[in-house]
Amino acid sequence: MKLCRCGAIVKERCLKCSPYPQHKKTTAERGYDSRWRKLSERIRANNPLCQDCLENDKVTPATEVHHIIKITDAPELQYERTNLVQLCTACHERRHNV
């Protein structure tokens, strides 16, 4: 298993990266290192359901972890649990497109 640059854990090749054409850099180049991967995996293991879906009475597995305040706006919050939320891919895309 490996972490795709879109944040998903995949066996080989990620088929959901097409919604993220803006990712021209690798995850490492965008600031997502092994510390981030471990934190993201731990968050999703402890909170396996999408937070936004739960608020809408739906049960969907969380596949990604989202920064509430962007890393570019507050780099000191990159690993801060209070700035992170577990989401499914659809909700993660929705938050980025709002």
C-alpha cells in the first residue's frame, strides 16, 4: 500500500486523481511528508467515516484528510489535529470547490 499524491491509500495506481489536475507537484513537493502520511492514516483509522456525510445522516468511509485552514495560510497548523477533518473524496472536492 502507498499514499497517492491525492491523499488516498492505494495498492498500485490511483484512479481518482483525475479530479485533482492541479496537482502538478508530488505530495512531498507540496509539503506532505511521512509525518503527514502517518498522521492522516491515524486520523482515518480512529475516525473512519466522512465527517461531512455524517452531518448529513449519511455513512461514507473517509478516504482523505482535509486542512480546514490551508497550509499556505497557516503552515504552523499543518499537523494540528484541530485543523484537520476526515472526508470522503466527494466531500473533499466539494470543500475545495466552494
